[in-house]
Amino acid sequence: MARDKLQKFRKSIHKTQAEMANTWGITLSFYKKIEHGSRNPSIRKIRTFKKKFPEANTEEIFLS
């Protein structure tokens, strides 16, 4: 599940949900929905995520 992979990545870089949302440029509410699995980010938001977190495997997190 994508939410598990996103949460695992977040924890591996020692960030809170609020820190992730702030760095990514989205609201905390939207971030929580993505991590929970009730919302999916747009391709544009995934590209932004990749720029902000280049060490992340975005394909594995969001597209698998």
C-alpha cells in the first residue's frame, strides 16, 4: 500500500506529518489523507514531491 510506503519513508527521514506537508508544500490535512490512503496526489504533486525529496523512490511510493 502506498500509504505504508509513504509513512515508512517519512519515518526513515525522521519527519513529522506536519514537517512533510510543509516541505512538500501541501496542507497537513491533505498530507494526512494521502498517508491514510483516502486521497491520491496528482502527477504534479508527485513531481513536486520528487523535487523536494530526491532520495525517495517516488515510483515505489506512489505508483506501485
